[in-house]
Amino acid sequence: MVNLASTSPAWGIACLVAGCATAYSLRKIPHTDCFHTGRHQNMDGLRGVLALIMFICHAASWQQYLTEKQWRTSDSPFYILPGQTGIVIFFMLTGFLFARKFLTSKNRTENWIRLYTSRVLRLVPAYALMLSVLLLVIIFQTLKGHANWADCKMMDIISWAAFTIPGAPSLCGYNATNVAVAGVTWSLTYEWTFYSSLPFLAVLARKRVALPILILSGLACIILIRTIPIYTFVYFCFILGITSAFLDFHKPSQWLRNSPWAGLLAIALLITNSLIHNETSYKVSSALIIGMAFHIFSSGNSLYGMLTTRTFQVFGLCTYSLYLFHGLLLYTTLNYLNAEAPLFHLKNHIYWPTIIFLTPILITISLFIYLKVEHPPMQKLAMTSEITQRIWLRWQRCLLKNSYFSKK
């Protein structure tokens, strides 16, 4: 039996190489307007690579799961810390981008309907597709007798449709429901909590926000915080990202942006964090070290221009779909192989070449989903936000017309 704690890092590096080769081959996609430009273009490449690293870490977790039938992180630190570091940076990046948006906007007020419509159009279509595939998986499991239609509850499906904010229950009594998506939905619940607090962040950035908007925002924050588990570390990561945005806006550093030594310093900080915190990156002290590295990247450093190449921009386009769908790809493929050859996961020279083979497939599927599912709705943002604005105004008029004071 293979010692999973001693799995060679070379397998993970090989997956990264396979991913880079795939992205390079896809770099000349016809929709060049999808690529972002500007000072923080490097952040797209960074988060795309981090999403791929998360796939590799979850592949190691799957090897552990097939051995123990219990979903948990791998015993190898090499396959734990990079994935956790990626999650930490994702939260920091969310805080940074929205704080930066408010700070650099020349408008004194924000179009909140447009902003929240953009969030819905950005996150919902791909998530709806992921949920549809997950439901097909559950139906298949019921046909095999691993799940029971009698245990299927509409409220459970609604809970998953609401980004698992109310919880992530087993669908149709299938205990591996969360394992099928590699448990990735937990981070999305905190993302929505952060989005609900954006009006207060706008006030911090000296924007004018109407009192009713602040009241609605406060109520949404209270409801979400009381609904999902309190994890103060996540909010601390958001704060570090916001702090980085304020530092970059008020005291931009050309050295951090342009110096190749700054990029090496960021890598050294991430390595140092892995050496100091060799069990988990979900600590305040760890987040501070990662936050220093993040600030170098958020200042515009692109690691010798690597993160702004078209190859890494392909990773940027794939990020969300790669994050959502990598669990389902691992689940369907590895479950099938485990049924055909129950001990294949105990042999690294068989298991990891399978993961390397899946890497180009995942990136290609993720890019296709971005181009066909994620990108088109964002192209209709102006029209959709205008329709939403009209519905909102009509609803307000109806409330005013039927209110007690109007009758008086």
C-alpha cells in the first residue's frame, strides 16, 4: 500500500506543466475581447493558476478518500498548503477588487442595481449548470441504488440552489453529495456575505450611499451571518484585501510593481509561510504572510511578465468554471475507475498519470463553459440591469400607492 503522506511533489508539478501546455495551446481563442487589460491584469493569471492548484490538491484528497472513504485533506503538506493558500488569496482578491473599484470610481454614487445584477450574471449561470450536472449525478446514483427517491426533499434542492447558504444537505440521502463537488461551495457562501456588505465598503471609500440601501445591506449581512457558520478568519482575509487596495491607491509603489526582486520576494514569502505553518494556512499569522505576498501582486507585479501572457490569461478566464467543475470531473472519472479497478488509487504510477490526463480535459471544458455560459450573460449586463431597474421602480410605485400614508 502506498504511503499517501509521501506522494512526490513531482506529480503535482507535472499536472501544472500539463495545464500550462493546454492553456498555451488555447491562447489564440477567437474571443480576444474576453481578455482583461489594465494594471491588474496579472491578477487574472494568478487566480487561474491557484484554481488549477486547488484541482491538484483535491485530486490528492480524492486519493485519500478512495482509501479511507472519508473526505479530508491529504496527508502530504505539499498537497494541502498550496490549495489553502489559494483560497486565502481568493478572499483577499475579492476584498481588493471591490475596494479598488470604489476607490478609483469618479462617481460619487454607485449604481447598486447594476452592480448586484453583474454579480448575479457572473455567478449564477455557471453555478446553475454545475447544479444541473450534480442533480444528474444524484439521479444516476438513485438508479444504482446508492440514493433513495423517498429521501429527496425540495428544500434540500433549494438550499443547494441558494449557493448552499442555508446549508449543504445530502440530496436524496446520498451522503457523498458534497464530495461530488469537492466541497467547493462553502467559499461561495462567504463571497455572498461580502457582497451584501458592499454599501458599507463604499461608505469607507467616501461614496454617498442612500440610507435605505445601508439598511437593506445591514439586514442582509445579519441574516447571512446568522445563517452560515461564523468563520472570522475569512472576514480577516477580506479585510487584508481591502487594506491592500487602500495602500495601493494612496501609496502606490513602483518598486513592488516593476522590480523582479519584488516578485521573487512574493514567492519567498509564500514558501516561508509553508515552512512555518506546515499544517494549515488557515491562521491569522499565516494570512499576514500571504497578505504581504498578495500586496506585491496587487501592486501590479507580474513575475517577469509571466502572469500577463495570453497563456496565463486563459487560466484567468477558466477560473470560476474550473473551480466549480473540477470536483465533478474527479468524482465521475475516479468513481468509474474505482469500480473497474478498485485498487488503482494505491499505485501512484497509475493514479497520478490519470490526473495529469484529466488536467487538459478540465481546462478545455472550463474554457468552453466560460465562452458559452459565463461570458454571454455578462455581455447583456446593460440591458439586464435596465430591466431590473424598471422592475424595481415599478415595485416601489406599487408599494407607495398601496401604503397606509398614501391612503390617508
